Amino acid sequence: MPTVPFGHALRLHRVRAGLSLSELSARVHYSSPYLSRLESGERRPSPELARLCDVALGAGGALAGLVAARERPAPADGTTPPATSRTVPLLSSATSHTAPILPPAAVCPVALPAADDAEDIRPVTHYALHLAELRRLAQRVSPSAVLGQLGTAVALLETLARAAHTAAVRRQYVELLAFYAEFAGWMAQEAGDEAAAERWIGRTEALATEAGAADLADHTLIRRACLALYRRDARSVVEYAVEAGRRAPGSPRVRGLAALREAQGLALAGRAEACDGALRRAAGLLGTAGHSRPPALAVGSEVTHRLPALVDGWCLHDLGRPEEAAERLHDGLLLVPVRSERLRSLFTARLALSLAACGRLEALVPVVDALLKGSAGLCSHTVRSELRLLAVSLRRRYHRPDMRELHARVTAALHCAGCAPSI
């Protein structure tokens, strides 16, 4: 428990900085009466506002530390959270969803077969191309629609793997199955079904381990860290990400992606210096990471090399530096291809949050216009999580007619009629 109430500490740092409530209000873009109620103890600050005040007053983390992000929040329904949100599972301890059928060596799913394997290899190549097409489709339609097709393909691939004539071809089927499962986990998360996402991530780990695809198996820890990030469970994000980096010494790509996720967890916890170190480490690793697989079967995003600048902006926002965050996110989004609509929408939503937080309301309107247009039909749970935060921020600016209209449009986007439960 802190020895000094937040309100008392806020007043002390404000007085030391020589600022009036009105001047502090102009810096953090919260009203003077609201800040006055914080100082009197009538209201409790959010972690985001605490970080904004900390930066505005040069408190060096003293204010942010009094209102740390919840590291292990309890579920709203009172149930026990999944074990994966609290402990980093060992690869060998996962319960496999398929019977062990493969030796450990990994085989590229589109490698040229021996002559007597020609009949077996054609479906492998076909389903690798089919996965690439589903990834493209997911940039235009809801995750529920994609999950239906994924389920059908997975069932067929399981049948083909059991019927394969050689161990080499069976390995290729199971590795391909692991990539299908990884993509299904992402789509389940986008559909808002965290329990299904957890199941698919576990299945990915088991299949990738069976196929000897160590980099994909290690990447499942980063996926679990992603789920923890949207629960705002900073400690679990960092634990999973650090473990993923530790397990993947031979994969700069996985280590770089793990460092990016670690940075997001550190930013959520308000640990600016450690976050900066993780971002620098990620940029160095991803700058040298090569591609060992076809694009459809790459571990992580196809635009992984563009992520450091975007994640840097994401982290700056969580660290209470929205002006810097907005600049970094704006520049980073210029490098993201239009076809990566889910990624673009997610970071555009974070850009909108940063613009609102630093009071750049004129710039905010066209950004939200583009966001709502680009994300329409995607039914993205991760984008909606950012939109909810944006709606709260816009609510504080109801005195402006343009912000009232924008708030109404953002709120309407939170209730997508095209969303349906995943199958």
C-alpha cells in the first residue's frame, strides 16, 4: 500500500512544478474540476491519467507508481482465470490434441517430394496456398466467417495426416496443421472468444512440437502474452515474453517479436527504462531476421519488420507520452501496406487514442473517419477494445458538437451487427 494518497502526492508535485490546476488541465486534457476531485481524494485516477500527470509534472514515476496497472486482474465473472494466464507452461507438459505421429525433424511444407511421394505432396501444397488465401480473406471479412473455413480445412488435414504413406509427408501435414491452428487462435481472439483462442494456442504448441517446428512452438508464448495484454495483465505479458525469448536462442525473429511484446508489458506496468531497452533489442533482432519459410507459413506478421516503430508508439501512449506516441504511430502507419487492414486498424485506433489524449482534436476527426471506414466489417475484438477507450476519452469532450458526433459514431461501431459467435 502506498504511504501517501495519490491526491496528496499529485498536489505536492503540482505545487513543486509551479502549475495551477488550469495549467495542469491543459497539459493532460482533463478538466480542472476533475483534477481537483483527484487531489481531494473524491475520485480515483486511472493508471493512464496517473502516467499523464507523472510526465506532465516531471515526477519521475512517483505518481505512476502509486497507481500501477493491475498485474493480475481477477475475471469479471469471479471464475478462476486459466492457468496459462498465471504460469508459463513447459512445452513438454502440454497435453497433445493429436496422437504423436512424427519424429522431431521439421520439413518445409512446400519442399520438393521424392518421386514416389508425388501423390501425397499435392494436398500439402494446396492447403499451404489455401492458408495464404484465408489470411488474405481475413483482412476483409469477420473472423467468424474465416473460422468456419478453418475448421473444415483442419479436419481434412487431420485425415490426410493419418493416411499419409511416409513419415516425411506426415511431418509436413502436422506442421501445416500447426500453422492452421495458430491462425485459428488469432481469429478466435479477434472474434472475442478468449477461451477458444487459448485452446487453439495449446493445440498449436502441441502440433508444432510434434513436427519439430520449435520457432512456432516458442511463438505460442508470445500469443499467450497477447491475450494477457488485452486483459491488462502486465506481469503475465512480461513473463511469457521473456520466456519466449529465452527458449528461442536460434530464432532472431521469435526473439525480436518476444522483445516487442515484453516492451508492451513493461509500458503497461509503467517501467519506461526497461521498455526502451526491450524496444532497442527488438529493433536489432528484427533488422537481421530472415525468412526460412514461405510467406503463408511465416511465424508472426508478414510485416514484422515494420512493427518496432508501431509498438514504440503504442508503448509511448501507455507511458503517458501521447504527443510522441502520435508522431511515432503516424510515421509507422505510413509504412504498413493497405492489405494489412487488421494491423492498420489496430494501430490507427491507438493513434486516435493518442491524439485525443494530447488534445489534437482537429487531427483526430480524419483519423477516426479512416479508422471506422477501414475496420468496418472486420468485427475485430482487439480494435473494439481500443475504440472503447476512445469512447471514454471523447465523452469528456461533450462540450464540442463535433466530438459529440464522433462519440456517437464510435459508440455505434462498438455494436457490430455482423458479429456472431465463433463455431
